[in-house]
Amino acid sequence: MEDLAPRVAAYLAHRMPAASNIEVSGVSRIHGGASRETFRLRASWEEGGTRVERALILRRDPVASLIETERDLEYNAYRAFHPTGLPVPEPLYLETDLKWLDRPFFVMEQIEGCAAGSAFNDDPYGAHAEKIGR
């Protein structure tokens, strides 16, 4: 995992040409995801004379898995739900080029203060269960 931070920073530099001095820190694995390797991290950079910091989640395809899911379907589900006002992370980048992190992945914002879990638990999605169902 030590080499993940500079590789993610290089990828973000590729995707954000207006950003400079990109730093990635605090990379930690979030265990429990069955379909992807999931990491939490912080990215910071300079853009337009301002220092920006953002908490991100990286979901990378595993080497092998018992559960096969399509990363583009998962990513596009986030894209569909995010603008509806539901508490869904903003999807930022979907990447299939293996040169960046050896396997396909996507990057999304981290919703701070939310625990991972079923979308129908009372916290934080329970009040939205009907809207999600529709």
C-alpha cells in the first residue's frame, strides 16, 4: 500500500491539469467490501492560488473475487443517484487503463461522518428508502 499514494497522486495530476503540487496521504484500506478493494485517502493540491483538500474513496477491482460486478454499472449508479439529493458520494473518475493502478478503479468523494452499510439502515439513508426504491 506504500506505493499507492504516489500512484494516485500521479493519476490525479493526469485528470486535473489545472492542479499542481498534488499530495495524497492517509491511505487506508476499508475492509468489508466484497466486490472491490476500497481505500480511504486525502488529496490536497493547489489550484488558482488556493490550497484544496478533499477526502476521497478509491474502489479498485480485486485480483480475484467470488462476486463479479461491473465497475461501470456501480460507478454509473453513483452518477445517477448523486444529483437527486440522496446522500450518495459524488463519482469523480472511472479508469480502465491498467497503467495507473494495475487494475481498473474509480474515485469518488468520501462522505465524512457516514458509516458504510446497507442503504436501508436508519443511519444515514433510512429516511430516503422510499425515494431510493423509486
